[in-house]
Amino acid sequence: MDMVANPVALKCRYYDILEEHEADACVVRLSFDARCANREGVDSVSTGLLPLDGSIVGELFTDAAARIARGCGAHSYWAETDQYLLLALWADEADEAGLAATTERLYRELLGQTRERGYPHLVRVWNYFADINGEEQGLERYRQFCLGRFDAFAAADIAENQFPSACALGHRGGDLLIYALASKTPPHHFENPRQASAYHYPSEYGPRSPSFARASLLSLPGQLPKLFVSGTASVVGFVTLHPYSLSEQITVTLENLDLLLAHVAQQYASTTGDLPLLQAEVLKIYVRNAADLGEIKMRVEQAYPQVPAVYVAADICRADLLLEIDGIWNLSA
């Protein structure tokens, strides 16, 4: 985890209008929309996440310092450089045999493609699908998803210490979407000392525990280290704090972020001898109830003034959670 002084090349921003110069540097363009509907040959990936505030229409990853090869298939989009791969896969659940089986199939494909292309290390994965708190075949759909992901990881011999940072949110309808950042360089994964590791949750949270880390740090050659923080909510240990209570959940969520970032900085310093400055690049705030937007936005802006943020309508993986926050931070000396 060597610190470098070079500027950040891989960048993320939320956009209302695309700049002409960004076309060549585009890694992936993600659209915020009312339904997750992806088609072959399109140059953007539909997320099904509806923005709740402002004029933002999408999310853009760019890398002006890299040569980028891009391609797409009937149910996939990819972009790769000499250091990392961004791969998006999707499936229409109506054509599939249930969420657990569909998730396992897509994750097997994800792991197969990343390894075959030479990017064996998962850094960050985003998962979006409909009706996350609904029931399917006698089991909550989020737990169905966790079952499929776990089985794919187990089949590929992915160990717990290799689990990437991740989020899983419910959109308002459409495809199961999974997109991931994978690299040639192994990332460093982190847990939150205030939270139980998700992969150690007890069986009351499902037949298979969620398979993700709380944050992942990617150090690309010649670039500042970049920290990808998983979806973070009002969970302490493995228990939801303040079920259905908005103000208290905002407080705990922001505290959890602070503790995680402090832990990452401490661990980084113990390895390198340098205490890093962590600067937030972007935040994404998932909001269950649109009526809660005002209070959530006020509190987030107080905690993170001047940080670009997008607020999107989404269901959180637990029915008693009202918001979740993830984001990207850059580390510098």
C-alpha cells in the first residue's frame, strides 16, 4: 500500500450533462432511471435507481490516463485497461429459474470472465434487483440473493478474506444487475470494528451469510490509493439499531462510516508508517422513503460538506432499515 503523489486517474462523478472530452476516457456510464432495462449494444448501463433530488441523471467512471478497450454482449458490458476490468452483467428474472439460481449463474460468469481476462481480484461489486424484501420460494429475496452469491464464491474457492466490498439494493423493477471492478493487483479488504463481519452473521439472517467486506482499498501503479466503501447502514454487531427510526438511523450510519474510515487510516499507517488523509470523492445515498429525503440530505451535507452526492430511491436489504450510504474515498499523504 505505497503512497504516491500522482493525481487520481480513475475517477467517478455524477453528471447531468456529459462533457465531450469524457467520451474517450469513459470506463462506464451508469444511468439513473425508473426501471432497470438493459439492451444489447447500448453505451450505458441502466441501474433502475431513480434520483430523488436535482438534475443528476447518471454516474460516470473515467480514466484519462489509460487506454480503454470496451465491448458489450447480449447481457453484458465491459471495459478494461492494463490494470483493471469493469464488467456488468444482467438478467431478466422472468426468463430465469429464481433469484438464487440466477444470482449464482451471473456470479459464476463474473468470476469466470474476470479470471480468464487476467483480473482475478474482485475489488468492488454493486448488486441491484427488484423487490429485495419480498418473499420467493419461502425465503426473502435478499436471502435468496445471498445464497446464490455464496454458492458461486464457494465453487470458485473464494475465501472470506477475498470477499470484495459490495452493496445490494432493491430497485423498482427490471433486471437483476451486477457490475464489478476487478484488478490484477490484490486489493486490501477491511472490516468495521463496530460491526460483525457480514460473512459471520448468524443463521437467523439467512441460510448463507452475506459475502462482502466493509471496504476495499485498491492501489494502482502510479495512482493514489482508492477506497471503495460498501453500503453502510444502522447496524452494530449484526443487529439493526433503531428499526424504522429515521433520525437515529442517520446518526448510527454516519458514526459507522467515521469509525470505518478511522480504522482504515489506522491500519494503513501501521503498515506504511504514514497516516493518510482520506478525501471523499463521491457519496451515494439510498433512500427507502422519498419523504425522508429532506432530513437525510441535511444531515449528510452537514457531515460531508462540498462532497458530490446523489440520493436515489432504493429498498435496503433489511426491511427495518431506512437508508444506506456508500462511497469512494482517495488516500493521500
